[in-house]
Amino acid sequence: MVVLVATQEKLAPAQQQLSAMDVQLADAQEKFTAHQAAAQKQFQIAQEHILSVHEQPAIAKQKIRSKSTQLVDAKKQNKEKQRFLLEGVRVHKNKQNIAQTVGDINHSLAPS
């Protein structure tokens, strides 16, 4: 029995150290988990940034295509307007020529 008590007395400091180490281990695991979560969040933010940077050229290309299409459409509309204006000028000149001719005929038919 004396040997058992002596052995327990020798084991007590080791058990205390073991308990302290368990507390340190739990604390270290908690810190590791917190650091791991923070690192995961930073990684996720970096990934999202990379994806957004990767998508930006595609968005820019799409906007350029859209503007290019709008420009082509505007050029077509301008050409059509120009054609109508030229047709209007031609019709106006024809009316003037006809009016001049009618005036000349009326003048030549008028009694002197």
C-alpha cells in the first residue's frame, strides 16, 4: 500500500502536466480552427475577386459588341435618311423645272 501511495505521489505532477497540456492543446485547436476559418474566408474572397476580374473582359467585350451593333444600325439609318433627303431634293428640283417649263409655256402663249 505504501508503494501505491508513493507511486501516486510521483504520478500527480505528471498528471497535472498532462492536464495543463490538454488545456494548451484545446486552446491551440481553438486558435487553429479560428485561423483556418479566417484563411478560408480570405481564400474565398480571393477566388471571388479572381472570378470577377476574369469576367470583366467578357463583359467589356459584350459592351463593345453592343455599341458596335448600335453604331452599325445608326449608320444604316443615316444612309437611309440621306437617301430620302437626296430623293426629296431631286423631286424638288423636278418640280422647279416643271414649274419653270410651265411658266415658260404660259409666257410664250400669252398674248403680246
